[in-house]
Amino acid sequence: MSTYVANDGLPEGAYRVTITLREPFFEPSGKLGKNTLPEKYASHMTSGLTAKVKAGANEINFDLTK
């Protein structure tokens, strides 16, 4: 997770979460690859996913359904 610079983490707090899995990540043309997960997870408005970040190390897992 990154906020302002690569790998800097997130401030403590509650977040709405989006998840995408692009294969390939970039097409040869430079365009983003196809998202292989259901589209509902690509938007914070429809994913229904949330996470609470606390101080220190955090591990957050999501069970995704089709």
C-alpha cells in the first residue's frame, strides 16, 4: 500500500477498498490489461470492502466472490 510515495504505507484509519487483478498488468501498447476480477471490486462505490488500518504491521485479507 502506498499513499504519497511508493511503499510508504497508509495512515491509521478506516478505508473503503478496491481490488483489481490485471493480466497482463500492461498491454504491449502501454494500456492497462484486462481486469480479471468482477467489476464490482474495481470501484469503492460498489466493492462493499472496507479495512481498518492500525499502527504497526497490518495484514488484511478479503474473500472475493464472483
